Amino acid sequence: MNTRWRVVAVVLVLANAGYFAWSQGAFSAFGLQPARLSEREPHRVEQQVRPELLQIRKAP
């Protein structure tokens, strides 16, 4: 039973590593890339609406 959990853990780690690599565009040479790969931080900064109004306050 202990070996089964090790196999499950290894499969989950590999699945997470594969998803991370895919989401970063590592498989784009094979035509496998997320649809929003071109959307990065500069585009998001440009889409902000009046960010100067944001205020960070300390909890009471």
C-alpha cells in the first residue's frame, strides 16, 4: 500500500510540472500553448482603470 501512495505522489508531481511547463509556453514548438500566452503583465497594466485610487490600509 505504501508503494501505491508513492506512485500517486510521483504522478501528481509530474502532472503539476507538465501543467506549469505548458502554461509557460514550453510546448509551443509543438503547437501546444495556452490561448492567453501572449497576454502578460504589460497588457494587464494598460487595462487598469484608475489604479491611483487604490488605497492600502492597516487592519484595525
